[in-house]
Amino acid sequence: MRYLSEYRDPELARALLGRITSTATRRWVLMEVCGGQTHTIVRQGIDQILGGAVEMIHGPGCPVCVTPLEQIDRAIHLASRTDVIFTSFGDMLRVPGSETDLLKVRAEGGDVRVVYSPLDALELARRTPEKKVVFFAIGFETTAPANAMAVWRARELGVKNFSILASHVTVPPAMEAILESPDNRVEAFLAAGHVCAVMGWREYEPLAERYEVPVVVTGFEPVDLLEGILLAVRQLEEGRHQVENQYVRSVRKEGNFRAQEMMLRVFEPVDRSWRGIGTIPRSGLGLREEFSEFDAEMRFRLEAIRPSEPSECRAGEVLTGGIKPFDCPAFGNSCTPEHPLGAPMVSSEGACAAYFNYRRHQMATSSRAES
Amino acid sequence: MSPPRAPFQGPVCPTPYGDTDRVQLGHGSGGKMSAALLRDHFLPRFENPVLSELGDAAVVGVDRGELAISTDTFVVSPLEFPGGNIGALAVHGTVNDLAMMGAEPLFLSAGFILEEGLPFEVLDRVVGAMSSAAVEAGVTVVTGDTKVVERGSADGMFINTTGIGLVSPAFRPGPGKAVPGDVVIASGPIGCHGIAIMAVREGLEFEVEIESDTAALHPLVSGLRESVGEAVHVLRDPTRGGVASALNEVALASRVGIEMKEGSLVIPGPVLAACEMLGLDPLYVANEGVLVALVSPDRAGDALASLRSHPLGEEAAIIGHAVEGHPGMVVMRTGIGGNRVVDMLPGDQLPRIC
């Protein structure tokens, strides 16, 4: 497939790997921010073949994983109402709330539907005026413009039965929170290519400057990731800390202006709680006052929900790169993809699920070796 | 000129039969409407002496030997999709299950649950396809049943088929019979059925329409039986859950590990593109016209040649090996030299967000 197979070329990947190992004079610690990148790294075994040259730690960039429990409980509450059609991207459906999840709500009679675009949810609202259609608007700067567009169109068309449960988060504040942490081990970042396709990469320049940390905007295929890692390792070896762009086929420095404009018209920065991490100031996007009629939290007067996280789950440390998934005592024992305790075990982009799905072989082998 | 009037026939029940282009609850009553349903929509298409007796059970003769029996229920939505419909699927699905046990399919039963309001033109197309598929597969539908349920209680129609096939004593593949060293062969490109269905459900359009691969596989199995016989240890048709789930089942049942090589599977471009767009893994997408065989390494070349000599198996390829290590587990060697576990999914594949 054009634009895809060339970025999965094993020959090219091996050549890049050779250059990484010959460039690195010591083991550098890199974080890939985005869950999509984590998925490719673990699925393709990139971290395995990097060996001693680079340690990859997996960042908080999976929107499913960081959506806070209280927001999932709100979604479940709304989806259980008989007057609501609750719409969501597919992989939110299995994320456990405090007591249940959206798939179980659907089995019990709730009208929960998977959509591929918020505009499909809006169209559903137009077709079913007798129901209130709520869209679970989660994600980073990648999904925010389309969700903003849906709200914008709803107002333009006067669709009164459409609203969104907004739980958007943005990347730079999370990277800053990681860098500020006293336990931080990250020496360079692979920034999320698709987020940068929307936002450009200007906003990473102050971060790179202030924390003296290289940032490489990177794509999602094996060759992209290895090239991004090579660029980051070169910077570290040369003592540079700049923002570089590996993902030139998709990302321009200024990003997608029209998408940014739509986002800013509809959303504004708000403090947002990240599952397992806690509240990060101005790290989320909420609907502006003028669009409050499309805010499900306002429309349904959702009361404060105070959920409790399973105490065993160490999702926060996994999401900030403090521990690897298999360092968590619950991993593979009380927490599996069938019965996830925390969100990183649910989404295929979650670090725990990626390790569980793709690495049990390695873990089984190493535990046999130990025993 | 006024239309001719029907001659007066005496008092008739004022309850109208209503429009006759749709299934009504009365068609499940066991009365005249039921008889008409059979007479007009089923019997002409499945015509054979056993069925035409309309007895309470079919009486058939078979040679002495062992029988394979398999039942499967089909609830696919939409009922019609590129490359086939629920009727063709209901034949292929069951005869393929028989074929995977090495059996030659002979007879089918067919049970229909029809939803009130189902247009007869849809029913006729489905039954027509079923009839053609049965003829092509060389099986006879010898008994059947129809029920009609209220609108909303079924999704158009559901079909159950049970198949009976004759097992040849010298050819008995089974899921637990793989041994380390066996070569894993897939008979064709994967992912077509699941993606064809998904494309219709999600309203996706591709430059090239993806058609379901639904087909009867026993001609391929006959070829294998004749060419390599007992060297075939396992046969599976990777339907729901795809190739990944089928190989996991084999690994568990045979207590062997299976190693796959990324890039060895034939995945059609449009399937790959759809999977990229929808965030799905083609390894878990359903197939209805592909078989996976585990064959002794010394006969793998002959098995491959046999499959490739049939139009359904033209693109047959070796996709992996059974190994002694990691019993019960399927591991994929990635293109760039890493490896990963290919597990069964806990539930349905859910589309990813980004």
C-alpha cells in the first residue's frame, strides 16, 4: 500500500537500527508520547531490537487510558437513560467505570452506539429528534477539531437534541508535567505526529528550550519510529535540544490552521483530571460558554461523581513511565484485557494491553528461565 | 371499462391475507399461509425426493461408516452483502465445518426464523442462493423448518443449518493432532468476508469493492486427501475470530507452539486499507472461504501444490510452523525482527480512536 508499506520496510528498519546503535555511546531514555506509537513499538518489537542503545518508556498519549473515571461514570449514567442515545468511538465501550462499562449498559438495554465520526452522531440526532443524542468527545488535539466541528454544525443547523460529553486533553501540558516530576527519567521525547499535524510544532520549542530536552515529531510506522529515535539519539549525543520533524510528510511547522481555528472557536483550555495522573492545569479542552447548550454536563445537570479507583492499579505510574506494565503486581493477575482494572489494559493503544497481548511470550520465557 | 369482478364464492373470512410481498405472522401459523410459504418459496428451490415427501423427518441412506454432524446458526446483518448472502453462508459455513473434519458433506437441514415484514423478494434471493450453493457443494437439503416471529424479534431472518457428512476412515484431521514441525498453510487471501460485511454496515466505499469470500471448501479438502492424505494433521476454517483465533485453538488443543512470519499472509490491498482505516487487525477478521492446514513438513510442498491447483487455493501460502516451544501460544516474527504474541481477543475487535 502506498505511503504505508515503504514505512514498514524491514531492510530500511535494519539500516536505521544499525545507525542508532553505532551512534549511541550510552543507553538513552526516550519517551514516545502517543499510544499509537506505543502500539507499533510493542507490536513490532522495536524496543526489543533496540537492545542496549535506547530504553523506550511509554507516555500518557492514549486518550482512552487517560480519560478520568468520573467522566466514564458520567458516560455510563447518561447511556443508561432511556431518553438518550449515547454515541462513542469503539474502544471507549469496554473501559471499566466504577461499577460497570458501556458494553454492559448496552446489554442491559441502554442505547449505546459506535460511531466513526462525531458528525455521524450529529446526523443521528437529526434523524431521531425524539431522542437526546450524546457524543463522548474524548481524545487529544487530533479528535478535537472534528468534535468542535460537530458542535459548530449543530448550532448552525439548530439541532437541539445533540450534546457532547467533553473530555479532551492536550499534549504539551502533560509533557511539562512529566518533565517537572522529581522522578522524571525522560531524556528526549518522540512527539505525537498526528497531534502535530493539527497543532504544528511551535508549542514544543519553549519546552525543548526550558528543559533542555530534544523533541522529535515522529510518525507511527516502524521506519518512522526508528528514524525519530535516531534523530533524538543524535541530538542527545551532540548535546543539542531542538524540535525536529521526522514526520515531514504530514506535519508542517504551523500545523493545520483551519483545524486549530475551529477548535479555538468552540473549545477553551480548562484544568483536566487525567486518569492515574491527577489534575493538570489547563491541560484539557472544554466547551466555551457560548456553546454550553451543547455541553452534556450542563444539559443533564450531571452531579459531581466521586469514583474510587481500584487500589491495586498503578496506571498512573505506567502512564508517566515510572514503571513498566509488568512491574505492577496486578498485571496479568487480577488485571487482564478480559477484566481490566485500569484503562491502559483496555485500549489496544494502552501500554498494559500492548504488553499483555504481545509480550507474554517473552515474560513466560523469562519466568521459566528464572524458575 | 371496469375491471372484471371475481365471481362470488360465498362468505369468506374478512381477515385479509394482506399484501403478499412480505412475510406475515400468519406464515408461521401452520395453516394455509404456512403451506403456501413452503410451496412458493422453499420447495421449488430445494426440490429433491426426500424433501418432497414432507414427512416429519427425512429418511436417507448412507454407506456404512462414520458420520460427521455439525450445526451452525447464521445471524449475519446485513442479510445481503457483496459476494453473497446469508443463504449461501448458511450452506458454506456448515459444509465447511464438516470438511474440516475430513468429511464429505451429504445432507443439510435448514431451519428459518423469519421476521414479520421480511420482503419475499429478499427471502427468495436468499433461498435461491442457498439452493445454488447446495447444488454446487453437492449437498441435498433434506429437511427444514420455518417459524415466523413478530417484527422486532429477529433481524430479517436467521438460518440454522445442520450438516451430515461421511467420514473416510483413512483421513481424520483434528484440531488436537498438530505436532512440532508441521507447516501451517493458508489456502487463500484473508479478511475478505469480515471487511465486506463491515464495509456495508459502516457505509464505507472503496475504489475496488471487497467481496465476501464465502465458498465451499471441501473440493480443496478432497484435493488434499487425495494428494497427501494422512500428512494433513489439522484443518480449520478461520471464520469468527479469524486466522489468529483458529491457530490459537490449534495451539491449545495440540499443546504445540505456533510461529508465524509477518508478511507471509496474503492480505488483499483493500482489506489492508480498510483495516488501517478502521483500526482492525486482519488476523482477527472473519473468513468464509479460507482454510488453514497443518501438514507434515515432508509433504507441505505437495499440499501447497494441491491447493494451488484449485481456483479457490490459487494464492495458498505457507504462513508458519508448529514448534515445541511456548505450547498453547501463537507468536509472530515481525518484519523487523521482533516478535509478539498473537492472542485470542477477549471480545469483538473494537475500532480504535486514532
